[in-house]
Amino acid sequence: MKQSILHLALVVRDYDEAIEFYTRKLHFTLVEDTYQPEQDKRWVTVAPPGAIVTTLLLARAATLEQKKFIGHQSGGRVFLFLQTNDFWRDYREMVSLGIKFIREPKEESYGTVAVFEDLYGNLWDLIQRGDS
């Protein structure tokens, strides 16, 4: 058996502002943006540069219950992990683009890591593993 995670849904307030953040500030590729008239929503996926399989599905909150979870999908824990092959290049650029880091860079046994917030407050690790 061979399996992989294809999409990971991230609840967002607005498709266009989410696309702007992920493509302009994190340099993700817009993989798909297709309107689905029967549900009055869009199927929007983005992926980090060089990603092979897994994408983020930017899922606009459609109900009040869903809106409560924008930025809080993981209860305040780091939720997503963005691996890079050049931590300092990406860290410096992200800072210059106004991305807020809530935990400064730190050398750990597994590599270099810092925690940042996306535009909604979800927490991400920017990480360069020691073996990359």
C-alpha cells in the first residue's frame, strides 16, 4: 500500500487575501483556483516551491461556526511546518515582508527553527533540518 496526504484544508476569511499572502509572502504557487457554482465557493490550492504532492486547500469559512476557527485550527499550537533548504535566506526575506515571528530562530538538535504567524494567526515552523 502506498498513500500520501494530498491536501490539507486551512480555513481562511477570504480567498483573495489568502492567495495574496501565500503567493506573495511565502512564494507558494497557486496550483488551482476554480469556482464551484453549485456550492458558491472556490477550490483554491497553493503549494510551496518545489512541493511534489501535498498542497494547502484554502477553504473559505462558510458558517459562523467555521469562522470561529480562522487562525485557531490547532488550539494555539504550531500547526504547519514549512521546510526550507536555506533557513536564513527565507527568514530574512519573510521578516522584510512583514511576517511576524513569535519565536526567534534557534539551533536545535534537529536543525534551525523559528515560529511565525500567517495572516490569520496560525502558527508555523520555518525549519531547516540539520541533514538538508
